[in-house]
Amino acid sequence: MATAKKWSNVAVAMQSALGAAITLTAITKAAAGVVTTSAAHGLSNGDYVVLSVQGMRQVDDRVFRVSSASGSTFTLEGEDTTAFDTFTSGTAQKITFGTSITTATSLSSSGGEFDFLDTTTIHQAARSQMPGLPSAASFGFDNIWDVSDAGLKAMKSASDAQAKRSFMFTFGTGGQIMVFNGYVGASLLPGGAAQQLVTTKTTITMNGTPTYYAS
């Protein structure tokens, strides 16, 4: 039976730094993909990396947790790459999730809906279809307006630079984790109603797909 969760005690962390690019030479097609690097990578189990990859498009621009790190190899924890395309080249960068977003009062998600491709032939008496691509996903936040808040300032900076950032949502202490890469929109304009909380809206638009982990 599924374990119900609620939007309470959810930690939202944003990338504060990226490590130097680590050159990748291979990613296996396996129940958990094994990455080979051109030199000792210095990563440890539990680190998070963002990949920029050609060939194996399914892992490009995504965030993964490192396991079985040793020398010049590490594993993309839990990621079954068996049916993925063939890797040709790429890099990995270690993520530091050093910025906490602590001002959100509400959150809404949108996107992720699939379009459908018409597969009807002249031989059929009824139309048929198959899923195409999902639409881009995004999260919209209402935040307490505080232009001195470190998290809001970091989101504004990323928005102004139109720079990608990685994010981690942790659902409760020791709870499930969602990580992804994307762009931030944050103007920090104040809004609200008379005698109500002054708020400001921020948006994160996801690149690629999220990755989910147990604690």
C-alpha cells in the first residue's frame, strides 16, 4: 500500500556550486549504469552529479546520486540504462546543494502531460494512438516576500543570469528525495491582498526528467 505524504516538513535545496567538469569515457547499459571517467574522479558515495551527455540522451541534463564510487568508475544509483541509447561522450559535475529555499508558502506543479501520436492506418475501422512526448514540467511557488532572504536572492541571481540550477526536494526527515535540473524565474515583485501576507512568486522550469531516491 502506498505511503501518503503531505506538503509539510519538505526541504527545498538549490545548487550553490558545481565542481569542475569530469570527462566521461563510457556509461554501460546495465540494471544500474556504471560510469567510467578519464581519470580518478574524486567522488564519494552519496554525492550528487549533473550529467551533460551525448549519445545516451536519457541521462543528459539529469541529476543522479553516486554509488559504488571507486577510482575512475561510479554507478548511477538505481538508474537502469539497459534500454538507453549508446553513450558517445560527456561530462559530470559534482553538485553542492548549499542554498536552502525556506520562504515557500504554497507550491503548484504543471506540465508533464503527454501528447499523443495518431497511429491510425487505412486498414483500421477505429483510430489508434500512442504516447508522444511529455510537456515541460514546472513548479510555481508563492513565497514570503523578503528581498534580504538568502534563498530568494540566490533564485533572483539565477533568474537574472538565465543559468541552470539543480534542485533537491526532501520529503520529511529521512524521507524520499527528488532531484532535477532546471531554470529559475524570480523577479521578487511583491504581491498579495489587503491585510494579508506580502508574497512573491518564483518558478522552476525542469530540464529533462527528475530522479527519485529513498533517503
